[in-house]
Amino acid sequence: MAGAYEAIASIHRSKGRYEQAIAAIDKVCILQPTSADAWTKMAMMRYLADLARRDAAELDRVRKVAQVIKMIDAVIDRLKEDSEV
């Protein structure tokens, strides 16, 4: 089901309908609340929407979310390394 919403989001994004694309990705996040990939896609879609609107304040908010995602990825990498030892 999440794949269908991702496809819908992609179609809306390609047509410049960012609010509809965000709504579709929101469904993916609801269906997969623990998926870092789903939340990364949400951050990217919001970035694209804010970029199209030239909304500096919202772009700053998305930047902060992206920083958190990088921190989470770093922790996951360390955990994987620790489990290999």
C-alpha cells in the first residue's frame, strides 16, 4: 500500500502539485511510522515544495530535520559496526 502512495506522490511532484504530493507521502509515514526512508522522503518533498515557493523559513525548518536524519544515520552506522565486532 505504501508503494502506491509513493507512486501517487511522484506523479503529483512531477506535475508541480506539491501539497498533494506531501499528502500522499504523509500516508506513507502513517503506514510506516518507524521507517527512516519514509520520513526522509517527507523531508525531501517538503524541501521541494518550499523551494518551489521560495519559502526561506520553511526551508530552514526542513534543513533542521535533515540534520536530525544525518545524526540518526550516524548512530545506525555505529550500531551496525558494533554488531559486526
